Amino acid sequence: APPVPAPVPAETHAIEVYFTRPDEPGLRAGERALAALVAGMDAAALSIDVACYHINLEEVAAALLRARERGVIVRVVTDDAQAGESVLGSLARAGIEVRDDGSPALMHHKFVIIDGSEVWTGSMNLTSGSVFHDDNNLLRIRSDELAADFSREFEEMYDDGLFGALSNADTPYPRASVDGVDVEVYFSPDDGVARRLERLVGEAEESIDVMAFAFTADGLAEAMLDRRQAGVRLRGVVERDQADSAGAEFLHLLGAGVDIRLDNSYGNMHHKVIVIDGDTVVTGSYNFTRSAETANDEALLIFRSPWLAAAFGEEFDRRFTGASPE
């Protein structure tokens, strides 16, 4: 078998990034991401908290059951539409309580907190499709502060039953430094994510590259076009199946002369990423849509990091090169 690739090299031991890259035969990048996450779960000594929209991976369920057997506290939150998954049933039978949002809005998070000291998050659901068929990113962040932020979000849902618009704007560390990398932490719908993104894009001086599974946010599109008018290079890749959905910005941006393309991979281009000026990365579960802003439970991170921007920039170039305008 061909060798499994390492994660993208990190300039800090506290942050690792994985890309699933299903269209690179033999590399098994998604398998690498999953194996790393399972290894992290298997190393847990105290607690594992999982908040994920969709969970169907037997490997994840098995890791959680192993953790439970060795005395680790395991808690799970998911979306009510996915709560019937058989793997979640196996957790419940083992005494692990799985709670859901019971709401028409989505509990759309994709994060795992281990031992209150590290967070795994990004665009990747804990499903076989997300790992092996779709393009996604997964970040491992070792930080007590970020773990506290995500733990507060988790506790609101698991302990307090507060989802969507009922969530509180009470993130303990909205800005943190992780081994010298400045990180901003936002949760939706309580933290005004759209406003922050529009302001961030408005500060771009050289380039804006966007990878979007769904893009219907008028204000964000206009902020990007304003910077393009000022001479900033603007490029984009969007998921083909979402490009003609109600309110989609693809045709608007294409008609304005933006080099924006439709993804041609066989799975979903599931990223929710913006790379700005080669030093700033936006990623998370937050699609660039009204529902992500006003209704769903979402997370979004902003990193100021040239090396991380280079890693996500390489991922953008890979998807952009294989995409087409129609």
C-alpha cells in the first residue's frame, strides 16, 4: 500500500491541519485525518465532548466506547435529524447519553474537545462521506483557552439545552494566542459573525481566496466586490450542487467578472474557508449563508498565520485548478 501522508507541516506543535483530499488516489488523506482523531480520542484520560451535526463512523463510536470503558467521561450532542444513526444507538446502549437540539435549525457544529485541553474542529463531519468522499479540513488545536471556549459552547447545549438563537454571547476567550498564532473565536448565531467577516474582508490589501460549500451572504459578497474594485485579487471555488440554490452568489460574482469556479470533484467541496493576503485564514462549520448567521449553531475561527495561510492556500489552488466556470 502507498504510504499515508503526514499532516501539513506545522510551524507550531500546538496546531495541526489535515485535508481529506479524496481525489488523490492512494494517498488516503482522509484516512490519515480520521486516524489522527481516533488516536487523540484513545489518548484521552479525563473527558471527550463531541458536538457534531452528523456522526456515522464506526471508528469514532468504537473510540468513544473504549474511552468510556477506561473511565473517561464521554458526552455527545448532535442534530435531531441525525439522532437516529445506528452508531449513536451503540453509544446510548453503553450508557453514553446523546442529546440533540430538537429544533428545525441545525446543530451544525463539528468539534471534539479532549481532556479540556485540545480542540478538533473544521468543516469535517464525523461521517464516511465527509472523510472519504468530500473535501474538508480538520484542525487539531492544543490550547486551554480554546478548549474553554468550545467547552462553554458545548455546556450551553448539553447542560442548559440552549441552541440557536437561545445561545448566549459568553465566550471566555474570544481572542487567544496559540503558540504565537493569534486566533479569534466566534460562535453563531450569537457573536455577529457576518459583521466580523465583512469587516475582515474589507481590510484585504492584496488577495481574497474563498472556498464555499454554500455562499448566499449578500453583505459578504458585496464586501468582496468592493475590495476587488480597489484592486484586490478575488478568486473563488464553490460547490457545484449549491451554485444555483436560492440566493446563491455564484452568478452574481461571475457576472461581476470575478474568477469564481464550480468544483468538479465527485464528492462535495465542503470547505467554508477564506484566505486573505497570505496571512489570514477563516475556517469552521459556518457556511456563508443567512441560516448560518441567524439560526444554526456554528463555529468560526480566524487565524493570523502565514504558514497556516500557505497550507490553506495550497488547498485552494488544488481545488481552483480543477474547477471550471460552468
